[in-house]
Amino acid sequence: MGLEFTTGRLADTVSWARKYSLFQYPFVTACCGMEFMAVWGPRFDIARFGAEFPRFSPRQADLLMVVGTITERQAPILKRIYEQICEPKWVVSFGVCASSGGFYQNYSVTPGIDLVIPVDVYIPGCPPTPEQILDALVMLQKKIQDRDTWSQRNYEIQEWTKKQAEGTLAKR
Ligand code: SF4
């Protein structure tokens, strides 16, 4: 019980640190990029949320921000980039095009990036406003703190499965 309590507190502290040090990989393909750029300026100031440093290598990032239309040809590239980001990692789908294909109802556009990679937060709108982006960021931070993202849940399931196989699951 004591050990469980200590590791639980430690996990909370680590999640707290993670949520305020987000390193974004901006996968920007289309017009949503204009609104995305607005949040980096002094008016909206994304630095207040600890997420101001973009990283252009997936190996140095933990937040994949998918901004704009994703075509069927780009989808495998997006998946590759997602796989190159170290765990734990988070994904935000920015705008209706990334989330559902938007108004491009044709053969060449992926009708939602969640067909390719898991998404933690969706931002609606065409394009979304900077306020919506900040709102989504706060929502993501809450999910990280609660360990409720795809990546964190997947890790916990793996740990649980491993402990169950080893017979070391704590008795409640
Ligand atoms: S959601 Fe609208 S603004 Fe964003 S990429 Fe699609 S068409 Fe452009």
C-alpha cells in the first residue's frame, strides 16, 4: 500500500511536469497553418502554456500537431512520423480537414487522421480560432495530468498485462 501510494504520487508529479513542457512537432499542410501561427505571437502567447518551442524532428517532440488536410499520399508519412516520436506522446487534430476530411469528400483525402493514428484532442472549425487552440491545449494538459491519453493508457495496460503474467499484481 505504501509503495503503491508513493509510486502514484510520483506518477502524478511526472504527469504535472509533462503537461507544462510540451514540445510540438507541427505537421502543417494547409490553410489552418495561418491560425496555428497566430498562437505563437504575443497576442495569444502560447508560451504561457509551456508549449512554445516547435521541434522539427519527431525524436525531439512529444506533441504531434496535425494541422490541415491530410491526403491519402501523406497519411503513411504522418504515420511514420507518429511512430518516430518517443513514448509518451500526444496527438491533436487541428481543424475539420484533419479531423474528418472536411469538405473534401473525394478519393484523395483521408477522412480523418484517426484512421491512421490515435488522436487525443480534436479541434473543430474551419479554421479553428487561436482561442480554440489554447482551449484544446488546456484540455490536453488535463488529460496528461489524469493519465488519460492514448499513450499513457496504452502504457498502463501493458504494465498491467506484464504484472498479471508475472503474478505480481497488487492485491486490493
Ligand atoms: S479546416 Fe478549413 S482552414 Fe483548415 S485546412 Fe481545412 S479548409 Fe483550410
